[in-house]
Amino acid sequence: MSLLLWPAAIGIGIVLGLFGAGGGMITVPVLIYLADMPVKEAVAMSLWVVAIVSFVALLQQRVWRNLQTRLLLTFGCTGVAGSVLGSLVANYISGKVQVMLFALLIFSVTWWLSRVKLSDRVGVFRFIPATVTGFIIGIITGVLGVGGGFLLVPALIYLGVRHFPTAVAHSLVLITLNALAGGLTYLKTVDFSVSMALSFSVVAALGTAVGSYLLKSLPGAQLQRAFSIMLVVIGTFMMWRTVSS
């Protein structure tokens, strides 16, 4: 097990607090390459880590002050249902295919996000698009072991939440629900160290304070650019490791 594992955990907390996304995208490769875990075990543990750390981040940011309740309920219910289904489907998909899907999704989201303009506007809630989007993201959460934030933030922006910190606030709540649902499903099929998951989560939670501070300090355009760069770096690394293995 690499000594870089614990500094990486702090980095995961910073990213989640800052972007409301990226925790699972970093946690899965960190557990695979630094903790020497099999893909299935890393995916299962990642869901628990992301759920715990996202919950800590949303408490620190007091996100309930900026939430749209109907949007959260729609995304939350459909996301949980999709996450359970995705976790069951994941048992029939090879680890290599999971990683490849992971990388391809990251590149697709990065391209789309680069074309979107942010503002301080929060748009009108749209039920049908939110229902379909929430269910699809929930499935991806269960299959890939990510909280879904790297899709949730762009999806919320698409649905009208164009203010980046507000999109992050909604994302943290939804990540916690989706990741928890997927993690509970994996408990029945995959064995992993609960003590290590808790230790890793505690260390990662320390980083959320730094991320939450940066979120309040940086303008939306810089956050969007940094988010896109993070996605490209992670996607490239995951693709390279999969192709070269």
C-alpha cells in the first residue's frame, strides 16, 4: 500500500468540497493503484467513502439555504432507484469495461461543459427532464462506483441551475443519497474493509474544509475551467492505464 494513499484522501475531500463532484472519480483509481484493490472492491468502497465525505461537505457549506426541494426530491428518488439497478448490473460487467466506460464518460462531460455559460440565474424546475436525468445518473453511479457529481453538476446546470456554488450544493445532497444507495447494495455482493473505508473517509473529510473555503472565494468561470481540467486529467490517466494493462 502506497504512502501517497492518505495525502490522496485529503485531495479527494478538497475536490468534493470545491466542485461537489470528482470524489468517486479520484477515489476509485486511488484505491486501485495506491491501495492495490481489485476494481470491484474499489468501486464498492468508493461509494461509502464518497457518501460519508459528501455528507460532511454539505454540513460545512450549510447547503440547505440554497436548495430547490422539488428538484432534489425528483433527482433523489430517481437517482436512488437507478443506483440500486446499476449496482446489480455492475456484477455482470468486467472491471476493464467499467474503467473504459468511466474514462469515455469523463471526456464526453468535459466537452459538453466547455460549451456552457454560467450565470447567477437559477432556472425553472422541469419535472420530466429531471426525472429521466436523475434515473440515468443513478444507474451510472451504481455501475461505476462514483457519486455522480461529475454528471450531476453539468446536469443541474443544464436544468437551469447556472450558478456554480448552487449546483455544487444540490450535487452534494444527491451524491450522498445515490452513493449510499449503491453502497448498501454492494454490501450483499462485495467484501471490503469497513475499518479502512471509515479511516479513509475521516482523512478525506478534513480536506472538505479547504474545498468549501475555495468555493466561496473563486469566481464561477475559474471553477468551471478548473473542473474541466480535472476531468481531462483523470480521464486521460484512466484510459492510459486501461489500454496499457
